[in-house]
Amino acid sequence: MATPALRLEPYLELARRFDPIEVSGRVARVIGLTVEVLGLELPVGELCLVGNGTAPVMAEVVGFRDGVTLLLPLGDLGGIAPGQRVVPTGRAHLVGVGHGLLGRVLDGLARPLDGRPLPPPEAWYPVDATPPNPLARRRIKEALPTGVRAVDALLTLGKGQRVGIFAGSGVGKSTLLGMIARHSTAEVNVIALIGERGREVLDFMEKDLGPAGLAKSVVVAATSDQPALVRIKGAFVATTIAEFFRDQGKDVMLMMDSLTRLAMAQREVGLAVGEPPTARGYTPSVFALLPRLLERAGRTSKGSITGLYTVLVDGDDLNEPISDAARAVLDGHIVLARRLAARNHFPAIDVLASVSRLMPEVTAPAHREAASRLRDLMAAYEQAEDLINIGAYQKGTNPRVDAALERHDAIRAFLRQEMEEYSTFTEAVSGLEQLVSGLVPA
């Protein structure tokens, strides 16, 4: 019997890739969040291991200054001392992805938080990937029902659209995200909790998301106590996981809470490496980061990522720098109003201040006409609200205001929705048309 020929190609490839000389640097000093290293010339984005102990700290190259390589840690800096070795890994940050991530809770570096080991990955994706080619994107022409009447009827979203949810603190952003996660027709949810309090992660999962929502979701939580770079990585890891499911042909809902805390983390990184503060202390890299991340969502020939990004507006100021930068990139915005929340009107969506730029592309003409008429009624009531409240408005003075007064209670009831209540897209459109039936077109 002939002896089979020995295949040397795999061993030759390993020999070609093997470097017998280990390159390493030394810690020169630590200033704030930054580790300064001598003796290493590495590209931005490469991962390194810092420390001589059994548990070295992972760090990433973020810049250079006067012959010194600047690293930011992806863990606790405790134990790092001058002169310790810094060994490059030879790669940028990759994340293992697969269908086994569904129902799991991960930290900002894609490590399990729920105490169970992760299954073997189906593929490895780069965390800092480039957005799709603009010509490889497909036009958004199909609606994505969310199960929330106010959104489906008046702010209809399309598969692959990117929308901001703008609100101050305590107005119901997380509750609205939970409603959409449970009730939308998206096949997979990827939820990124960036800079949240540790207590709020479990609250969101049990109260807002629920077991049914978690079963079709991947949660990435990078809490406020984590290093700034880990919080940034959490947003990119969640987007990378969403890209995997999109590449499998699925319609993915990517939810990120919040974009503002991501910007704050990037501001910390920028200031640590010497960037000058500009608008309200935010560094230029913040405004470069936002489009690089947000443009990764969208629709391709394989599937879609519909992005919902919350923006925590400072002092309910919708014109602060992060809000302006986000609106310039996103395909629409949903504004939550504190005055509505104070009246126990939830979800507290200010319909007149909100807009879905792709609603004309994904809805029928009759639906758009009904939505336009309802907006007209709401605008007429808002203009005359002060007169109505003090009893100075006389019925018959303005036919538009009369029609708005007649339907005001019905409109409020239509736009209000309990957290556990589910409304189909057909029911939302039908209810909208019934509200405006009998009105003469403007």
C-alpha cells in the first residue's frame, strides 16, 4: 500500500508567518487615561497587551506624539508600572459573531455578562469596518411596522432607515425602545446600552424588553463605570453584530441608547490624546466619529439595518451640538416632549416637532393624505390652545380650530398607548383614517 504524500503547504504557510523576533515596547508613563509607550511603531487601531503579569491589560493604539506611541486601555489601569513590556498582537479588534448570540448579554468588548460561555463564532468581523459603498445601497421602499401607533401612523419608518429619538432625561426613551423591540416586525434586535447606569441595564431587560423581546435580541451593555474606549467599542461592537445578521439576509433593528454618551466617551478620548475642545467642549473627532458609525446602518442587497439612536438633549435644548450633528446625518427624528410626559401622555411623542424623511417613500397616498390632515388638526389646536384654555375662543370663529376641538380627545386617545399594548400597522392606518374622515381636504 502506497504511503500518502505529505502535504507541506500548511506548514510552509505557518513558517512564512512566524516571526522569531518578538517586538515589544516599554511603558514610559501614564497620564490620565493615556499610556505612553517607547520602542513601538504601530498603526492606529492595533491592539497591544500591557503588563508583565498573568493578566495583562488590553490597550489600543490611538495616536503618536514626539516619538511616543499613545495607547488607551480596554480595562483597568491598576497594576501598570513604568518599564513594563508592551507586546503588539498584530491585529485590530475583531469580534466573533453568529446566531448563537441571540438572547445573550455582552459587554462592550463582546464578552458574556450573563455568566454563560459563548458558542463558537460562525465568523470574525472587524469592529471598525467601513460603511457600505453608496452605490451598493438599495433604495428604501418598504415600511417597517413598529407596533407603536403614533410612529406607524404619522412617522412611518422604512427598512434601513436611521432615526434619532431626541429627549431629555426621564421622558420615556428606554420605554419607547422596549415597545419597539417587542412589537416591531424586525427579525433581530441588537440593543446597545452605552454609558447607562449599571442598575438600568437589568431594569431595561426585565421591565422594558421582557423575555419575548430578549429572545430575538442581542444586548451589548457598556456601563458608565467602564473606560471611555470600552464605551466607544460597545457602540461599534453592536453595529458589527447587526452587520452580521444583515449579511444573513435579515431585517435588523439596531437600537443605541445613547448617542450622546457615546459622544461624551469620544470627547474623553480626544482630550486625553491632546485634541483641542471646540463646540461646548466636544473635540473634532466626535463629529468625525458620528457619521462613520451611523453610515454603517442602512439597506444593502442582502438585508437591512434600521437604526434607532437616542440623543439625550441637555436641558431639553434640541439645538445643542450633538443634536445638530446627529440630525444632519440621520433620516428623521422623533422628539419626546416633557410637557406631554407631565400630562401622563405616553409615549410622549411630539408629532409636530418630529419627522420621518422616508415616510413619503414607504406609504400609500391615502395614508400620507390622512397623516397630513391629522397634523393640520393638531397644528390648529396648538395655535389656539392658549385661547381655548382661558375660555376666550368662540366656537365658529375658525373652522379648522372647530374641527380640531371636536376631535381633540379622540386624537389624544389614538396617540396614547400602554407599554404592553400592541397595535398592528393596519390598525394604526385604519384608526388614522377614521380620525380624519369627513374632513374636506385643505
